[in-house]
Amino acid sequence: MSDTSLTGGCACGALRYTAAGAPVAALHCQCRHCRMRSGTGHSSYLVFAGEGAVRLTGTPRTWRVAGDSGAEKIHAFCPTCGTPTHVHFAAQPGITAVHAGSLDAPEAFRPTLRTYAVRAMEWDWQDPALSALPEGPPG
């Protein structure tokens, strides 16, 4: 992926974001919450680092949950249409993961990594060329 801005948002347009710079990771997460949230075997994210790397317009609703690592995740979604747009991490406030499917140009997503691979469902095929971490990325 290039070092340009990526834009995206929810299905109804009430939430929009601009992510500046190159993502630090492009991944499929196979943790239990990501599977449940997506309704399938994984969720796909582009991860951006730095305060202000992802600028949001609109006001999302959020919910918090302790992830598989025990760290708190803050999931954001549109209060109108329910589309999940991004995730923040309480222990790492400068990290924002945007849902790859919420990109205006989702074809820009090129995953290189799977996280929580030990929790993968057999029926959720993943490209064997992707690097796989048994658990989450190091803090």
C-alpha cells in the first residue's frame, strides 16, 4: 500500500474517516470477538499508528470488551446503520484499526498477517502465504 490517505465510512454516510499515511499492519483477526462481530471467521483491518492518523467525522457509538489478550478494545460503529468502522485499544490510544470493508476502495486492502490464528475456524480458508501469529501482536 502506498503512503497516501485512505478514506472510508459507514453504509449510510453518517460516519466518515480519513486515514493518513501507510498502515502499520494489514491483517485478518481470528479472535472470538472479531469472528462474532463480523458474523464470519475473521475481521479484516488496516492498522494505523499515531495520534490523529485516523480523522473521523460524525459521532460513532462505541462498546467496550476485554479482548482475548485481556486488554480492552473499544469498537466503534454508526448509530444509524450499525456499520462497524474502527477499533481503538485502551492500552494503546495511538492505534486505530479500520475495518477493511468500510474503505471507499476496499480493493486497496492487501493482508499480510493473521492474528489469533490458534482460534481459526477450519471452514474459514486463509491464504497460506500470510504470516500467522498464534495470538495477538506484541504490545
